[in-house]
Amino acid sequence: MATPAIEFRDVSKMFHRWFSEERIAALSNVSFEAAAGEVCAFLGPNGAGKTTSINILMGFLFADSGQVRVLGCEPGDIRAKQQIGFVPENFAFYKYLTGPKLLRMHMALAGQRENGGSRVSDLLAQVRLNGYETLKIGRYSRGMVQRLGIAQALLADPRLLVLDEPTSGLDPAGRKDVLQLLTDLKAQGKTVFLSSHILPEVEQICDRVVIVDRGRLVCAGRLAEMLAGGDRVEIVVDRLPEETEQAVAARGAVVARDPHGVRLLVEAALKRELVEALWIAGCDVIAMNPVKSTLQDLFLKLVGDYEGAK
């Protein structure tokens, strides 16, 4: 069996309040893994423990208990760090440098050489910053800074990318470009571990989802399997007598009326039973359409408050 790119086993982390004996459980026995070559979304509301988990993953913090492995190594191991590209949520670059100079500085810090002088140019083109080579970073927009951050994360051609809010500050076109870039990186066999609060975008590209809340694991698994059990069907009828509405509602159907007819949202497993009941009641079925569950539906069901989810 292939070694997971990221593995958490019963990881716990406590923090102590200053000048107090109060202890806060940032993580409590959290276990999950991300396979090599996957895009894994790490989700949860504010204060769920995502930043703490990422800091432990990167070797910035130590877990109080449990085991963490990154690319088969302990967090902070130089062998793993050489193969990780990281973009934190909040970062700042030296504003008097240009993009190419900053990337070359990072290459020098990592002991790398720009063979033939094309690596920096290729990366700038990859994140759509070509044409701005002479512009100082202090004059970049927030979205341009975000793109530059992704470029520096790709400098070493890493096996694993850890991205905290990678589309933050980007306009719709920029977010689309980043999502396509992540899809291309996945096609190259790279592992992407990302935290984001824009769930519809995450759903487009991720293979696996890990959701945490209040320091505890809520669920983890492949997205397709997690959404498969929640398939529903929308049934549109011309009318719905009151007694029939009560009967279908008792079977779990959600009824909504509009000028074009009556819509019933039901679990896919009940569609045949309800359609037969509607026909018997004299209702004409105008349409029947599958309605797939979404990642946002799943998140709301498990965590509840989508506001501020990240």
C-alpha cells in the first residue's frame, strides 16, 4: 500500500492562556490522511483547528500527542521540507523588490540555481504575472501578491503543496486560473492540501475532504463517496391537493409552490413510490430532475454555520 502524503493519527494539541491555568484544546485526537496525487480540502469554521493543524504539518508547532507523517517523514524533517511548497493565508513580501528578484532571492535561500535563466520566467507566466517583471511588489494588487506567493511555492517543483486560502484576494478570472493551475498540478502527480472557505470552488477540484470543528474531526473521506448518499430528485407536478401534500410530506418530501407548478424535493430512493402516489391522486408529473448534493450542503449539515467557514 502506498504511503500517504499526509497522515495524522490521534493528534492532540493544547494551548494555555496567559496568566491563567485555563487550557484550550485546539485539536483532540484528530486522524486523517491524504493520498499522494490527490487534492485534499481541509475545511472548518473559524477556530476549528485548521491553522494549528497546518502549523503542525509544516513543523512550526509540535503536537502534544499522536503521530504526524509528511511524505513519510516527521514534520520539520529537511527531507520533507525540500519537497513542500507552502502558501500561508497571511504573508508579505519585500515591497521594493520586483517579482523576478524576489523569486531569485528565494531560490538562493533554498540553495537552488536557475538553470538557463528560464525557471523564474516560466513560473511568472504560469501564474499570469508575465509582463509585470519591472513592477515593484509594493504596487501589486492583492491578487497579484497572491499569485506571486503561489509562484514561490512552486520554485522547487515540490511533491506536496500546502495552500491556505489560495484564491484569497483574486477576482473571478484569477480564481479560475488558480483552480486550473491546481488541476494541472494534480495531473502531474502532485499532492495539494488546501484550506478554503469558497466551497463551490473546492468542490470542482478536490478528491478528498477533511472537515474539523472545535478541534475535532467531523468527517473525512473521498468527496464522491460522501456526496453519493445524499442524492435527491426534484419532482414537478401541476397541482397538489392538501391531503396529498400532507401524505408526501410525511414521507420526507419538501414541498415548494411557485407560478409554474408545485415542486417536491425527495430522496432518490423514494422517487418511484412518491410518483405513483401522485398519479393515484390525479396529479400530472411535469418533470423529474436529479439534484446532486453539494459540498456546501454537506458542510452545513455537519457544521451548521457557513458564515465565516474557512
